[in-house]
Amino acid sequence: MATSHDYAPLYRSSVGFDRVFNLLENAQRARSISDWPPYDIVKTGDDTYRILIAVAGFTQDELDITFQSNLLTVTGKKQEVAAESYLHRGIAGRPFEHRFELADHVRVTGADLSNGLLSIDLVREIPEALKPRKISIESAPGLMSPAPAQIEAHKAA
């Protein structure tokens, strides 16, 4: 049973969260697409991730990985093979497409196909301008309050 949510009230009461609501709507639509082949998303470090996709039977030439404006797309299309007499065909070779919406400043660092697993490595690199900075507090000479006046006492003779 698919449930559809209306985000219109949230649009009216928030400013600057348009992208978040678009991501939620896209995620809802994407769930109707098949989850084949199965995949895992693993956090391998503080700012590193890995996507593992089970692509048994696919060769490197039959897989395509593209990354454009925060969207990582992995597609697979088997090349036609000569008609063989299968008694049982259980290894799926149908075409597929997986889309992964990546956060800002996440980039793909590499991909590897080994033992039927496609491994895509990701890293989040926050630019220096966006990292938290320590701001030193300085005092300006004109803003300093004068030293308290001292009353000099005369010694009695």
C-alpha cells in the first residue's frame, strides 16, 4: 500500500527548505521502481561512504556510472547473447537503473567491480569557506574603558 503525502502546508510555513521537500517527493516516487539489483550503503569513515551493488553476470562494459549535480545514476544493460537452450534461467540479466541523491559536497572517488559486486566510493569534502572557523575576539583601543581612577591618600605627618 503506497501512501502519498502532501507537502504543500510545509512549503507555506518554511523558507529555504524547497530542496528537502523535493528530495522527499523524489524518494516517494523512486520507491515504486524495482529495488533490483540489491544494494548496500555503508559508512566507512566520518566523511566516506561506499555503495555496493550486486551485479552478478554483468561485465564492466555493461555498466555505466554517471554523476551530475548531486545525482549518481548507475545503469546496467546486458548485451544480447546467442540464443541458448536454458533448462532453467535464474540469473537475472534484465536492465536496471539506480539513482542516488547525494548531499552537497559529496563526490565520487572511484568505482570497482569485483566478484559480482560493484563498489562505488564516495567522500564528503566541505570547502574551507564553509567549515566552522574560530573567530578571535580583539579589543579596539578606543572601545576600552579607562582604568579606574585611584584616590591618592596623603600620609599624615
